Amino acid sequence: MFDEQEKFAPWKRFLTGSVVMVLIAATVATLAAFSQREDVVAAFEQNAIGNGLSKYLDGATGGPQTILLLGSDRRKADRKYGYPARSDTMMLVRLNPNKPVTTVMSFPRDLKVQIPGHGVGRINEAYAYGGPTLVVRTIEEATGIRANHVANVSFAGFRRGVDAIDCVYTDVDRKYFNSNTGAYVREQFATINIKAGYQKLCGTRALDYVRFRHYDSDVFRGARQQAFLRQAKQQVGVTGLFASAKDIKKIIAKNVRVDKGLANGANLQRFLTLAVKSAGKPVYQVEIPNLTTPTQGGVAYVEASNASLKKAARVFMKGPKQKGAVATEPAAEKDAEPKRKVKRVKTSKGLPRGTVYAKTEGRNQAVLAGFRIGLPVFYPTAKISGASYQDGSTRPYRMQTADGKRVSAYRIVAKMPNSNGDYYGIQGVYWDDPPILKNPSESRKVGGRTFDLYYEGGKLGLVAFKRDGASYWVSNTLSRKLNERQMMAIAKSLRLRKKGG
């Protein structure tokens, strides 16, 4: 047992450093009641996942742990007609305090797999056929990974969990919009109206954002979910989570189910202690390489070879090697896949491959972005070759900071060529310490300007600088299509829009 000092101080460290399981599975809500562990255990015991799940889990309670996080929903229509619940989110998290990172791997819901007892199908069908138990078996068969624990949260729990931590500031890459007005029932899907730019997303809007997959793909949805998790982790230290303990406990009781092993008080204590020891570590997003999206017999799948799944599993379990500030795959894995030919693309002299000068296009975006706002606008004079600026997403706007101030902001959005879901952007906001810019990986001084660099999943995710109380940054695409040289080239190309220009 912990003494009183150990009982509370480690929990505070965990809150401010390592809420990697935020919201997708409301495991954060579980941990938020650390000082009231007995109440949490009682709720877990009452709603523990049965159906033979325990025999398919690794029962070891010491050392590193792998937890499977599931986000599921059973809508009114499903209950009315007796349809099973569905899972939109399947994510493995590996907690290992001996490694420099916490690894996370998401599974696209349309991933084509062998489902034990049911043949070939989409991985989310495993949940409909046999709930968490069959999902665990399916993932182990596909990857060889045997989870230690499972946490299953309803979408209502996700919404309430987001609200309980005072929402999440999110770097939204583009405009997300759908209205079902005038559409046939079979052509309808979830409505959404979220504009591009850094902003605060609460309950329902946050759920709409992380669940969206139409007009791009399931792969991009997984990337959105992981980006949301990273940003939630970054801002937890500025939320009023402690003041929400009672609400969070209710969320746990109503919306979170775990395996019987985690519903045990001693095991939960050990798991929380492990989480504390993993606090502060960056999140490494393990990608399943070489995914394809074929349609077979009228059914759309996401496909990965057995070699690709096993490779991702090895990186997930072992963790990546670190090279400076950038996480890279273990050297032994590099030759596992055949080398692909590099396509030559148009390049402007003095810029890295795949980047061109486009000053006029950038200045035109600055006019849209700077309309009637007091914030100085920096615009890019270079862009990715073939990328197209999105006039319908680029915008000026007002937003509220964590301390309640209303400030000016803008977003410039560019769409990558030959992609339905890759958008990069330039963000400006009159806020000198937004949560997204906490803890840069490194800083570089180039041409009289100091840039902060933020690496995510082994790739450069953001390049930022600050000026006169405002923050500016270049955001990579959800799937990190821009390489480091391209990101730096666009950041260095940013120029201040002159008045009247």
C-alpha cells in the first residue's frame, strides 16, 4: 500500500505528464479517481467484462503492460432492432517505464483480418460478433500481441470525459462539414460542422471530429484520433480535472468497462503505479506500413500484409530507436520491406525536393486569413509542389484562450496532391503559450528567427516561432506526408503581410 505522500503526489505527476489514454477510452477518467480507488474498483467489479475474456489476456501483472482501448456505441436504432454494439476505435497502448516513449498503435476499423470462428472480415466486425473477447483474439492472431488488459468506453463516456477535463484545444487541419439536408436515408452519415484552425473542442464536437471518416478514409480517422490524444495529453496540466473528480467517478461507473483483472484493487494499483512511472514520456505512434484500400466484391477494406502487421507489432512491443530528437524504427526492421522507388517531383532551385516557390498564391491566402483581424499575418512563399490552397478552409477567426481571453487567430490550409485526407497548414494566434507548443523537442535558429520543432511518431509534426506575444506554426498533415526539409523550408519561407498588401 502507498503511504499518504505516495498516494497523491504520483497522481499529480501522472495528470500533468502522461495522460496518454485520455478520452478515447476514458481511462483518464479512471485514473482521475486515484485517491478514491475503492469506489473505482467497486464500479469496475460491477461492470467487468466477462464472456471468457480473461483466458485470452496475458495475466502477468508485473513489468510492462499492454492495454487495449475500445470505443463503442449502441445507438437507439440498434437497441430497437436488436443490432449489436459497434466499435469505431481499437487502440493498443504499451506502458513500459524502461523505454523512452509510450507506444500506441491504432487499427483501422475496416482492416481486413481473419476473425476466429467467422472467417475473413473487417476487424470492427469482431466486436459485433463477440465483443471485446473476440477483438482480443482477432488482434492476437493478426499481430501476435497479447494484451494484459482491456478498457471499453461508450461514446457517451467519451463526450463526458472530454467535458470533464474542460475540453481539448485541437489543431484542426481543415474544414469538416456534412449536412444530411435533402439526402436519401441510405446516403446520410454523421453531421459535422467544424472549421479549420486551432480551437477548443468539447464533448459532442470532439466526438464528431475523432469519428469522422467520410470524404477521406478510416486511416485518416485513426490519425485524427491519435493527434487528438497527443493534444489532450499536452494540455491536461491546465485543466480543472481535480475539481471534476465527482463527475469523473460517475462517468466511470456508467460508461467504462474493464477486464476482471483490472477490476481487482491490487492489480489496479499496480497498473496506476506503472502509469505514474511512464509519466512524461512522449507518445510514439506506430504505423502499420504499406496499407492499401481495395474494394472487393463491393466491400471496401483496408489491407496490410502479414509482414507489415508483424513489423508494426515488433516496433510496438520493443519501442523505436532514438536518433537525436527523432524516433526511428529499429535498424533490424528497415530491410523487412522492399525499397520503393522514389518519384521525382517538381522542385524550385534552392528549395528541397518536392517544394516550389509560390509567393503570389501565399499572399492571396494572407488576404483571406488577415481579413479584419488585428493579428499580424505570416504567409508562406513556398509550398509543396502540386498542393492546392483551400479558400473554403482558410479563414480569420476569434478564439478563447485557457485564461478566458478572446484573441485573434487565422489558419491557411493547403491540400496535398493525390490525397483525400492530407492537409497541411499555417496557424497564427495571439497567444504566447498555447498548450500545443509545450515542451518542444528542440530549437533551431535560422536566419535570425528561432524555431521550435516538435517530433511526433518519429516525424516532424510542427515547426513554430513566437513574436510579440503571438504564436505561429506550420502543421504537418495527419499522416505526416511532409518530410523535415520540406517542413523547415515552408517555415523559413513565412513572410509578414504588409498593410494593404
